[in-house]
Amino acid sequence: MARDQADQLLDRELEEMPADLRWREWMRRIEAVLFASASPVPRAVLLRVVGQGVSVDLLIEDLMVELTDRPYEIADVADAWMLRTRPAYAAAIRTAADVGDQDLDLREYDVAVLATIAYHQPITRDGLKDIFGKEISRDLIGRLHARGLIGTGPRSPRRGAPYTYVTTDQFLVAFDLQSLQDLPDREQLEDAGLAAG
């Protein structure tokens, strides 16, 4: 069924329901959409399943309270929301499920390159070379891109301009960040000896 047809079949307003049941139904719809999505769901998508003028933020807040005792929670990632397992249950999931494809399996150097991209984006391979003092392999860039952690950024409008790299929403999800503002302060990392000055 096409989305337009589904839109016509979905009663968003639920005017026949008492207000408290209507609110609960909208919460359940949001939970269902988040559950079914493999990536963070933006507000505009969630607005398509609730009544006109309804606050998605308030529905999310109420849903967060309702999920307090559950092994999963709602996470705010890049101005969108997703369901994720609470960290306390990570070991149980690793024991019971095949999550090998979800493991980032990044070496320390890979993480350093990824962090450099995050802090200096958009950045070219030459920019990375200037920082690291050596060429960054296309293979490493390809692996980070294949895992969805980086993407291609803006290019200069001049002919033959180099590609730039930026982090993605998947990067934010993988490192449990809401936005790039949640990255550790570079000065603090330098003081802790975790980054070059």
C-alpha cells in the first residue's frame, strides 16, 4: 500500500475517543514507529501519525516515563528519536544474540581518524594528512564510510576540488551522542593526554 493511501486510512485526530485514551493511542503509535525503524525518526515523520497540533515532544516525554522500567529507552539523536537498549542489558544481548555486524571493531588509529573528522569537519584527505603527518589510506576511509560513520561533505565549486568528509547520524548513534556539541572538549582531551595539542 502506498504511503498516500495509508495516510488516508489513518485516523489521526481520533475524535471519537476520550482525551486520555486518544493521548495513549498517540503514544503507542509513536512507540510503534520508533520500534519499527532502524534509524532515528525525525519529528516530521512522527507528526504524520498524531493529531494536528499535538506536541510530539510531550508525547515523547510521557512515553519516556512509561518506559522507565523497561530494558529499552528512547534516545534523542540528531534532532530525531530512536529506541535503544539500556546499557545495563548490553551483555545479555551480546550473549544471546548475533550482533557481530553491529560491532564497530575499530582500532585505536581508526577511532583517532574518526575523531579528527568529527572535530575538523568538513575535512579533506590532505587535511587529515596535515594533522597525522602521513597519508590516510583510502581503505580506512572506505571502511568508515561503509559502516555509515562518515559521509561525503561539501566540495568547493571549482573543477577537480577534493572530496571532504563529515560524520553522519550513524556516528552519533554509535557513540551515543545527541549532536556534535556533545563531543568531549578538545582542550580537556589534550589535558588528559588523549589528543595531541
